[in-house]
Amino acid sequence: MEQKSIIIIGAGIAGLSAGCYGQMNGYHTQIFEMQDEPGGLCTSWERKEYTIDGCLHWLVGSSPANNFYHIWEELGAVQGRRMIDHEEFMRIEGAGGKVFIIYTDIDRLEQHMKELAPADKEVIEEFIEGIRACTRFDLPIEKAPELYGPIDGLKLLFQMFPFLRVMRKWKRIPIHDFAKRFSDPFLREAFPLPFDLPDFPMMGMLVTLAWMHKKSAGYPIGGSLEFSRAIEQRYLDLGGEIHYRSPVNRILVENDQAVGVRLADGTEHRGDIVISAADGYSTIFDMLEGKYINDKIRGYYDKLPIFSPLVHVAFGVARSFEGLPNYVVYSLDETVTIAGQEQKCIGVEIYNFDHTLAPPDKTVLKVMFTSNYDYWKKLKQDPERYKAEKEQIADQVINFLDQHFPGLANQVEMCDVATPMTWERYTGNWQGSFEGWLITTKSFGMRMSKTLTGLKNFYMAGQWVMPGGGVPTAAMSGRNVIQIICKRDKKPFVTNIP
């Protein structure tokens, strides 16, 4: 039987995953990537002697305690990689010296919260029990949901039955609403800050803390780009091909069937199947010229909320910061305007736990702010104003940090500011969003089609078909697409671990 060929657009985690599983299952795959490195959003970059991590804070499936670990093994991403499991998820410092520490150990977290707000004992116990319930459950990920038959559905229902009541309850409660139940003013204000997003469900917070308690959501030493490079190497070892600096302008279609791609340089490449693991909007409205959309798809891009774009402000500091937690959020007495938006707190990531990112006795610090795409789009039209705004933000952050770490201003050796326009330029992500569709109480658990109506031999993978985004879901989407293709081609889906 002649070997079928698959063209994949984008060498991010979803594209690399689709490529790896395609190769494992006997397809000849080629990936076309606009940049000169793998990973897409899962990347890092160097400035002077420092490495700035642009993505991973924790990795779901960092240990065998989570099902996702099996996927990372198949992709060659975790073998020999050291993971750091932090004792604290986040530390929030308020006015008057009050501190709320979100410990990753559930027992320690419960004790701390009761000491902090003894009057809120019942609410705290309800919250802690929600986390404990989530530690007893792991998502089934071995089979693409699109391939579930009646028997699969019954098995899943039986497996999830003890968890359904927990999920029904907590997916409907926004974090900000739950926080209002605390009588302690400081806890009521601090509790939602780790997931300070509009209508974000409590379920998202509970499962994250459950993963961390089980030590299955650690940070991979070396950072995001090194993690992506491991999957790139796995793909190359499997016989796949990557073409860097090869941006795709058009998906070639003949008789409503995807047959290949046209690059920006005008060259065309043909394949039996095309998978876009690129930006969803660019894929549908630019590469396919909006010809294969319906009201449902148009409604996604017209109505669904997305994760707000971010401004990353990173510093290389000639200081070790030994003994400090990895993430501290400082509540502000008065709001400050940064990048055109009011900020009520400032969170600082202290990378003192990954010595591969900085020279000895030096550290990378990073501060991130949600921002407005249109604000930066307008600024970008005037290069001088755009540059001045970035410099002003850096100065604001340095002045703030110097108040909490006296002498820091004179120890800064590197400064880097990445804006939503940086992400749009580097990955093509629509509106500069770093994680696609926002999880809300309404969209939690939403499934999106990986195909487009009326277009054959075409599939999509990545965060624009998996609400909530993130590195694990991107990898799973690439895996699922190949499963669907194997099913269509009447061949068994096989995997192996290097």
C-alpha cells in the first residue's frame, strides 16, 4: 500500500505532536514552520547571558501520577528531564503584612487557611474537599472523543460517575463568586488572584491544585524551548521533516479537498492530507479565505471570549534571591496604570529554582500583565511611541521591584519587554492571545470540531480547537487528529516510547 503524506502547518506543540504520531503510524509527514525554531508559543529566548521562559509555569503530566505523562513519554519530552515541584503555588502579600500562601500540599494549605481566617472554617473545608475529590480522578486521554462509540461512552460514564457530582457543582461557580463567601476581608480579596479571569470556574483552580498535590504538575528544568526541542528531536528521529522559515500563505484546495499548501515565497507542496496546527483565525479566514465557515464557526470568533494578551517584562539581575518563593503577588494600596490598564496587584516570578536560565549567583525575574490588543496595535504604528511605552513599563516595574528588593535597580543587567505584538509577530496568534479560548463557566468542557464543513482531507489541531488551550491539550489534539485519520483509513492507531 502506498504511504500517504501529511502536510502539517506549524511546529508548535500541536504540530510536533501530530507529526510524531503521524510518523509512528506509517504516514510521511512534513511540517512547515514560519520561524526558525520549534515550539510556537512554548518557547524561550536569550538576552545577553540570560534565558527568558515565555510559556511553562507548570506541566500537567510531569510525573506518572497523571495520565498525561504517558503522552509526554511517547513524545520523548520527559525522559531524563528533571522536574521541580514547588512547595508553594503562589504567595500573596497584602497590606499590613498579611500573607496568603497557596501551598501545593493540601493538608498544609488547609491548616494555613484556617489559621489565617478561623471564622471561615466551613468554607475552607468545602474548598479543600473539592481539591481532594479532584486528586481521586484522572481524565481519560487514550482515545479521541470523536471516536467514542456507545460502549466507550458507557465505560466513561462508569469511570466518571463518582466524579460527576463534583464536576457539576464546581464548574458552575466562578472563582470570584466563591471568594465572596469568605468573611475575612483579606482572604476574600486574595483568593481569586491566582486565576483572576472573567467567569473562570472553580473547577479549574481545584484540578490545578490537585495535580500539584500529587506532584504531577511540576516545572521542567531548562524551560520551554528545551522542552519543545526534545519533541522536535523525537519527530526527527521518527523520520519526519521540518521546513523552518517557511510561512504558509494558502491552503491549496481542489474540488473541496485540501491538496497542499502554498508558501510565502510562492512554492507549492502537495500532500494527501493537510493539518493546520497554526492560528485558528489565520487558518480559516486567511489561508482558506473564509470559504469553509458556517454560523457556528463564525460565532466562535465573534462571541467567545479569549485569554487576554500579555505583556512580559523580564530582568536579568545580578542577585541570587536564595530562599524566596518562586512566585509572589503584591497587592497594591492604590491601582497603577501599566500598558493602558489599571493594575491592582503585581506578580513576580523568581526563577531562582532553574539555574540553567542565568549565570551563577544571578537570576531571571519576570512580571506579566494582561493588556489590550488594540492599544498595542495602535502604538505599533508609531515605532517611537511603541519603544517609549515599553521603556516606560520597564522603568515602572523596576521602581516597584526596587521597593521590595532594595538595591535591585542597580543590579539589573538585562531588560526585555514582550508585548501582544511580539506574540502576533512570532506565532501569528489572533489578537495576541497566548492560550486561545478562555475557559468560563459556560465554555468549560466545550468540544470543537477538528474539521471544517465541506472541506475534505483537512484537519485542525491546537488551542483553537481545544478551549482552555495549554501545552498538554495542544499535544493531545495532535494525537487525537492522527487517531481520527487512522480510523478513517481503517488502520490501527499505534504508539511507542523511545
